[in-house]
Amino acid sequence: MKKKLAALAITTMLTLPMIAHAKPITFTTILKNYGGNGAYIALYLTDENGVYKDTIWISGGKSKYYPHLRGWSAATGLNLSEARGITGASTGSGRTLKVSADLADSLIDAGYQIRVDVSVEDFRDSPSDIVVPLTSQNASKLQRGRRYVKDFSYSM
């Protein structure tokens, strides 16, 4: 019993600092008025070489459309257990997707990038509509998307 308690104490001591060093970040994606159906959006994290690291959010509940989020689906192999959150609703033309997630402090200013893939039914897919370094300096700065994203920002 004492060995189990000692192991639990050591595990707790190692885990608590990691929990304490997470920063809540709010991501805001505003879509352009493109005049079509709702968009499926993948918000994910890559390293400086574009290698996938983590899924922050998926907007849109029908998994049959996830392959159209091409950058994200290729990187994850469509493994939905990777996602921190999935919403059943797609995001409509001209609408805003706002999500929050706790990211480890060690990811900020460490070369990681936030990527946003967008897919709209009957329109062209837009992998990497947004690619922005995850830095303190970029926090709260508006970023313009390539096709469907009007504005993107994140705040810490």
C-alpha cells in the first residue's frame, strides 16, 4: 500500500506542473460572405515544418465531409480521437466560429503554427486557408484567409 501511495504522490508531483502551465486560448474565425452552404472547419496545430501535432477543433458533424478538410485529414488519417472538440454544426457564410482550448505554454513561441482548413459544399476546398505562427506577438492580431476566412485571430 505504501508503494502505491508513493507512486501516486510522484505521479501527482510530475503531472501538476504540466496542468499548471497551460494557457487558455480563444480562437476566432470569421468567414466571408461566400453565399453558399455552411463550412466545415478544422483548426489544428503543426510544427514549423508543417508536421501535424494536435487537433484543436472540428466544426461540422457529418464525418463523411471530413476528407474535404484535406490538410487535416491527410495529417490525422481522419482519427477523430485526436480532436479536443467537435461541433455538430457547420459554420455559415459570414458567421463566426469561436472556440477556446487550453494549450501548453511550451507550445507558444516555440515554432508551432495554427492552421485552418475550410470546406464548403459545392465550392472548392481550402486547405491551409490560414497558417499563422503561434506566438505571443501574433496574439490578438487579425489574419486574412486565402479563400473563405475573412479574419482569424487568437487571444491568450
